[in-house]
Amino acid sequence: MKEQYIDYSNEVEAARAAGKPVVALESTIISHGMPFPQNLDTAAGLEELIRKEGAAPATIAILGGRVKIGLSPDELEHLSRAKDILKASRRDVPAVIAGRRDAATTVAATMLCAELGGIRVFATGGIGGVHRGGEKSLDISADLEELGRTSVAVVCAGAKAILDIGRTLEYLETRGVPVIGYATNDFPAFYTRESGFTVDYRLDSPRDIANLMKAKWDLGLSGGVLIGNPVPEADAADKETIDRAITRALSEAQNEGIHGKGVTPYLLSRLVELTEGKSLVTNIALVRNNARLAARIAAAYAREAS
């Protein structure tokens, strides 16, 4: 029954039929994470980078109430320019489909759609998590619940630095999600390479990560795998500068009464302003780094699972 709601691009359909690796990409980074034209340039660049690594890109969104797994250039541009694109997490997907609306998918919704389409690897920038003060507000991203239930490996540059990373990792432990550090023992903090918190396991090759994924799912252990891939050192932000900007942006968001799904887009946009564009440069660099690694993991997993 699910297939009646899903459209695959020709490229993704051909890759699925041939057993070729496919990498899912989210669309909130296009509609709500970056300004135009950097959002469109980044989205197109990620797809091309994945192709060069021998995998097929599958940017995911909901357009006209259809789950789109793989987008055309025109659809990418629509997401990058339109002002009325909804932001859809798991809870929103049925309403968006039933209402025949357009929505960009968050990490949680992208994972959900990727699993529906049989895609095992997903590249993003950073996951959501427990917000600062979350022990009182209970503001916890649906991304963490999705990682606990949906069998997709997520390559990220850690949790977004605006979050409470320690509590985010504790939550992932409770949900049984293995947190892998790619060639690092330290869980990355999005704009910077280190958070001060260690990962569960360090693995130094895409093949080792693919083997862990295969063992987990072969054993019937459902749920995701989180791979922390630090931003390249040359592109990392200065920690003191980014921490000051985050503190100010959080205070401003609180004063303006911004909450829920509006918090992260506001903070990311405000950080671009406060860092005079430097945070955006780092954001683009880290998501490209993640897409490259995701393609290599997807290729290794395709070989190991065949």
C-alpha cells in the first residue's frame, strides 16, 4: 500500500533495480537551513558529489502530497525559492500527504521515507537532539526517536551545537542507538570537531561501518546507526566565537518567544548573521564531507549485503 504514495526519480529507480548504492539527502537544509542561492548550489553540489563516488543521490521531499525519493533540478529549485514550504517531521507526514501540500523533510521524516524506499544510508549536516534546558521543557527532537526505531544509518557532523550534546547522547544510549566516530574518539559538535564527549565506538573505514550496520540488522536489531564525521579541520569554526554566537542567539530566541520547530531555523539563520557568514561556510563544508562519506559507506554496505 505504501507505494501508492511514493514517486522515485528515474535515477533512483534504476539504482534500486541494479542494486547500486543510494544515499538519501534531506530537504529542510534547502528550504529552512540555508539562504538562496547557497541552498540550491549546495543541494545540487551534494548530488553531484555522491554521483562521483559511485552512488545515486536521493534528495527526499513531499511535493503535492507525493513522497518524492529523488528530485529533479526544477523540484530542487522550487524548494530553494518557495516561501510556503512546510517543515515536516514524522507526525506531519500523513497530514501533508492528505492535504496535498509541499514540505521539506527533517532528519526524522527523511529517515522514515528512506526506509520506506529501501535506502539504508542518509547524509545530513547535524541531527537534532535534546535542547538546552530540555530537562525542564522536554524539547527533544523527534530525530532521536526516529533513530531509535528506523533502520537507517545517518552520517552527520554530530548534533547541532545549539543543543545539549551530553543529554542528546544519553537519550541515544537509552534508545539503543550505536554512536560511531569515523576516525575519531570524540563526538563532533557540528561547527567544531570536538564536543568533549566520547563516541561508543571508533571505526576507521567505511567497510568497518558497513559491517556493523549489517551485523545489527541481520540480528533483527531494528533502529538506526549514527555516524559522527567531524568537519574537516581546515573548515572548522573557532570554538569560542561560535559558542558566544550561540549563547546570544539562544537568548534572543527565548526573548522573542520562538519555540518548537521554529527554533533551529531561527538559530541557524541568526548564527550566519552573528558570524558574518562564517557559520554558513562551515555548514556547507561539513555537509559535503558527510555526503562523501555516506556514499562510500553505502557502496561498502551494498557489497557486504549482496
